[in-house]
Amino acid sequence: MQPFEIKQYPFYNNLKVEKKTKQQLLDQRYLKMAEIWAQNSYCKRRQVGALIVKDKMIISDGYNGTPAGFENICEDEENKTKSYVLHAEANAITKVAKSNNSSDGATLYVTSSPCIECSKLIIQAGIKRVVFTENYRLEDGINLLKRAKIEIVQVNTSLGGYKDE
Ligand SMILES: [Zn+2]
């Protein structure tokens, strides 16, 4: 029995490690896609991108911008962001609402940590996991997600680092 046991142990270990690394790789790649998607934003002050992934399928995407039909200018004369600009997460979530998909149980990838308004939408949309890169200046959005028991993962795509919360 001895050789069998020796073989079995590292094999099991490798499997576990491989499984974790695969999710980390997926997280980093989806986030990189969200970063590229952010480039679609015509907002000058900040460009944020978001993807909603469910069962390894991208079911929605979004970037910050004005509502459909409005001029593609996010800033007013004083270079302040207009009040009716939608955040990337809000655009991605409302795009699901318009589709035949459901965000229930999905993962949201967003280049910047969600604000309090978007966090409310994330909770109500049934999103169970939020993966983001950059820390937004306010923490109240993240704190609300934590209270709702949503899994939060911060990934640093530039350094390849991984911070699990
Ligand atoms: Zn927001």
C-alpha cells in the first residue's frame, strides 16, 4: 500500500493547487478584459470597465457613460462628472435587465471598487462575487457588499498579485 499512498498524496495536492490557480488566472484575465473594455468610455476624468460572468460566460459588459440617446460627454463646463452619468457596474447590470439573461449568482468584474450606489444594485441583482483591481476612494460600497456576504476579491493585474478578502 505504501507506494500507492505516496503517489496519491502529491496528486491530490497538485489538483487542489491547480484548481485555485485556474480561478486566479480566470479572474486576472477577465479583469484585464474589463480594463480593455474601460477604454470604450468617452469619459475623460475616469474610465471604468465591468463584465458580468456566469457559468464561464460573459453575459454582460459596461463602461461608465451617459444614458442611451444622450450626448457622449460625461463632464460639464466645470469638468465635473454629470449627475446622470451611469457607472460601469450600473450599465452592466441594467444591460442584463434588458436581456434574457439573469445575473443571479454571477460574478462582477470591475476595474475600480464599486461605490455605494452600485453596491446596492449588485446586491439586488443577485451577484455573489465581486472582483476588482483599483481601490475607489470610498470604502462604504465594499463595506455594504461585505455586509451582504458577497465574496470580494481584489486582483492587481499589473503586478499579477492576488488579495483575497
Ligand atoms: Zn458606482
